[in-house]
Amino acid sequence: MSASELSDALKETFERRNELQRQLKDIRGNLEAAVTERDQLQSDMKSRSSETDNASTALQEKDERIEKLGRELENWQDRLPPLIEKFRLRNAEAEELEQELATAREQVEALEAMVGSDQTRVEPVDPDAMTDGMDASNEPMDEEDLISAQELEDVADETIIGNNGPPDDLKMIKGVGPAIEKTLNEMGICHFDQIAEMSEYEIDRVAHRLKGFRSRIYREDWIGQARDLHDQKVNGQL
């Protein structure tokens, strides 16, 4: 017999041995299952005598659980009305805030629509803020008291500067890039506290110079950012 035939025969022998081992394993498994089933039947027969007691115990446990759930339900019924009332109050506050927000948005839109238009905006004037005995009046001024629009622009630029020392890095404010920083510097705005203390008039001037940036100034909160940066600068954090 050749080596190939011996190899095939040996391979077939191993396969048959493995098959016999699997069959033996199955037989043992079936035997163990039969033994387990027998033991289970015996256990069932022994437990039938105590099924009545177990059923009674289970019923008692269910009754106790139902009673516990009933107490919890009563507790929630006592707690629910205050929660509902609190929710109603919060809901009413939220609706009121929404109305106030809608009104504020309408006012902002109206003010933005007035920027760059010929419409005159009238704002209240604090008499105590008037200096040198000046009064608000519609009477024509003397020619010597009039100044040109360019002179008024120059005066406004000088009032905005009012700060010494090296300029701050205004690009640290979100929304301010190199070009905007250059324009602000040309207007005399070089420090964080100048932006933090800008008045409505100064905001209008900056927005006009930056081609309608008014809404962006408010949206990106330049003033709030500048105030925080100025505080960090004062505290030595910058």
C-alpha cells in the first residue's frame, strides 16, 4: 500500500473516531438530560404539596405591594397640586418675558430702521446733565455758535479718544478683525474701556463708519466683551 493510501486510510480512521466521539458525547448528553428530567419530576412531585402555601405567600406579597403602591399614589396626589401651581406661575412668567422680548425686538427693529434715515429720533434729556446753564431749545443759534459738520466730527473723534498709553489689541474682541481695528484706531478708539463705555451716539458713528455694523455690534456684544477684557487687563490677567 502506497503512502497516499495509508494517509487516506489514516484520515478516514481519525474522522470515524471523531464521529464516534461525537455520538458518544450526544448519548451522554441525552442520558444527563434524562437524569435531570427524572430529578425534576421528583422535585415537582415533592413541591406539589407546598404549592398551596407558596401561592398563599405570593398572594400576600402582591397585596402588600398593592398597598405600598397605593400609599405612594396618595403621596404623589398630595405633591402634585403645588407642582402644577408652580408650573403655572413659571409659565405665566415665561409668557410675560416673551411679550417683553417681542416688544424689545420691535423697538430695536424700529431704531435700526431709523439709522441712516432722515427721520428724527427724540430722546429724553436729563436736565441735571446739562452744564453751564444750557437748555434744550429749538430757537435758532447765532452764527458764531454754529460749527461745521466736519468740525463736529473732529470734536466727536477727540471725545472718543480720551485715553493714554499703548493701544489694546482690539482684535481680541470677537467680530473685530485687522481692518475693523484699523478703522477704530483711525477714529481714536484704541482701548477696551473706550468701547465698553461707548454711548448710543458713538455706536451710531462707528456703525456709520463701518457701513451699517450697528446690529452686529449688539449681536456680538462688543461692549460686554470689551468690559470683560478691560477688567482682565486691570487685574493683570492680560
